[in-house]
Amino acid sequence: MNGARVVVTGGAGFLGSHVCESLTGSGAEVICLDNYATSTPANLAGLRDDARFTFVTCDVTDGIRVDGPVDLVLHLASPASPVDYLRLPLETMRAGSAGTTNALELALEKGARFVLASTSEVYGDPLRHPQPEDYWGNVNPIGPRAVYDESKRFSEALTSAYRSERGVDTGIVRIFNSYGPRMRAHDGRVVPTFIRQALAGEPLTVAGDGSQTRTLCYVADTVGGLLAMAGSDHAGPVNIGGAHEVTVLELAERIRSMTGSRSEIRFVELPENDPRLRRPDLSRATRLLRWRPRVRLGDGLAQTVRWFADAGIDGVPAGHG
Ligand code: NAD
Ligand code: UDP
């Protein structure tokens, strides 16, 4: 990416901030567009003094204007945690519809490659396991998660239409549960929630009987997969996710034990339409991008626990607002 000029929408978020750092580290110039809907400036602390990095306050649903050439548009702007998109249902749908249109229009105007950060949620509560990219999914279009799932499905359809109708060089990655430093302690996703609860000695809230599974991918691996797609000319979709499937109860027990916590496990109500099983079929990513996740779950969780322990229980490093 050396010398490339890259626009990252949602670049202040959990994944986006790691993407921006990786890009500037490889010599790219980064323009980050974000409205802090679900993030804080603290995520960008390490980039503030970097001459290759520019932050622009921007709600991508209002339109996007960037001066000068752009080689690549990475579109990540959208609430992503269930707690966030249930709190911001209409904003989530607008990010997926108007926001994705505006990001695609920018790529069209600049002749840039465009990569959409889509999600395993397009598979809904999958009836095939593991999920290959040619599986069409099982989504309830009027359920509570639909605001996110259908936005991303719409974004994928829109991206495909800009490719076929406008000739934009597009790529779609379907990201499966990623985790790591800079997740917000209260964003509701399972890893930061269990770590926060374990460190605070509070009960770990396992939904249902905890037998539902997820396949977790450490953020450095996720970013590597996303950027491998960006550097290719493949259209995708390509699954980017972990290789090691765990039940939610196993995850709770693992985090409790690695933090030395004496928290109890408390079973709470399973959210509606919560997917039962989730694991990516990674053969396409391996074949097309020569990418596979490398960080073992134990190592990634240890790094994440250390970050939360250092940053403070609310995940905000001292000195950053
Ligand atoms: P996040 O909530 O930390 O980051 C999203 C960022 O988008 C935030 O900085 C937020 O302020 C910004 N944003 C939201 N609406 C915006 C708008 N209208 N205009 C400008 N900025 C806006 O979430 P994340 O986990 O970093 O996810 C980033 C992207 O990756 C999302 O598109 C998400 O759907 C996708 N994704 C993430 C995961 C994961 O496990 N983290 C899995 C699948 C897909
Ligand atoms: N979960 C849980 N306790 C929590 C938060 C989440 O048991 O405090 C469960 C959730 O019901 C789901 C899984 O963990 O089965 C992953 O949830 P998350 O919100 O991280 O992501 P999702 O894969 O549902 O988008």
C-alpha cells in the first residue's frame, strides 16, 4: 500500500482504527471519515501526530467529499455490535443504504477500488455449517437483527450493482466475529463483556444455555484479511474469520480462568434470532488471498485481557477522552 491514498469510512472504530494504523505503517496516506457514532477519539491516539493520517468528521449518510486522488475506499462505517444497532436501528439502515451509496459514488468518481466490510450476519441463523460464501443465508427480514443483517445484504447487492452497472472495481469481505484491543467494554459484544465482567468480579452473563457457537478472529488477522482483499482484484465475497469454533459457555469459562476471576456464570435470556452456530468456510480466502488466521485463541484473548487490564475496566486508556 506504499504511497496509496486510502479513504477509510468508520476508521475511528474498533476494526477501522487498526486498519488505519496498519495502512499508515505500510506507507499509505489515510483519510479517515467518522462521526464517532459508536467510537471515541481515544482509538486514534496513536495516529494523531502521524503526517500520513487525516481525520475528517463526517456522517457518511450525508454525502462524502474528498479532495484529490483516491486509490482505495474501505467502507466500514456502520454500527456493528448488536447493542449498538438495536439502539441505532434507523442510523444503521441509513449507514448501509445512503452511506454505502455515497462511499461507492466516491470510488466511482475517483476510479478507486472499493472494499465493503460485510458480515457473517448475512448468513443469519445459518442452516449450513460451516458457512461457505455460496450459502444465501437464513435471515428474518423483520426480526430485531434485520436492521443490521438486511443493511449489509443491501450493501452487498448495491456493491455488486455498482460493479456490473458502473464498472467500479469492488470487493466484498464477510467478516466473522473479530475481537481484540479497543473494543468498548460496554459495547455488548461477548468478548469485551466477559472480560469486563471477569475483571470486575461480576457475574458473566451467558445467553441461553451457552451452547451456541462463534468462531473468533483476532483483530490483527482480520485486518490482514481485509487488506489482502483490498490489495487484490477479487470481487468476493470472501469470508474472513477465525478457525477455532467455541461455545459461548466455553468462552466464558476460558476468560474466567485466564483472568483468575471468581465471577459466577449467570445464564440470561437468549436474544431473539441469536444464531446457533457460526463458523466460516475459509477455503476461498486461502485459495484467492493466501490468507488464513494465525493468532491462536488463547494468545489473542491474553492480549485482549492485558489491554483491558492496562486501559482500565472501561477500556479507556488514562489521558484519553
Ligand atoms: P465499531 O462500532 O467499533 O466501528 C464502526 C465505526 O463506524 C465507528 O467508528 C462509528 O462511529 C462509525 N460510523 C457509524 N455510522 C457512521 C456514519 N453514519 N458516518 C460515519 N461513521 C459512522 O465496529 P467495528 O467492529 O469496528 O466494525 C467495523 C465494520 O466492520 C462495520 O461495518 C461492521 O459491520 C463490520 N464487521 C465487524 C465485525 C466485528 O467482529 N468487529 C464483524 C463483521 C463485520
Ligand atoms: N452473548 C452472551 N453474553 C453477553 C453477550 C453476548 O452470551 O453478555 C452471546 C450472544 O447471545 C451470542 C454470542 O455471545 O450468542 C456472540 O454475541 P456478540 O454480540 O458478540 O456477537 P454476534 O455474533 O451475536 O453478532
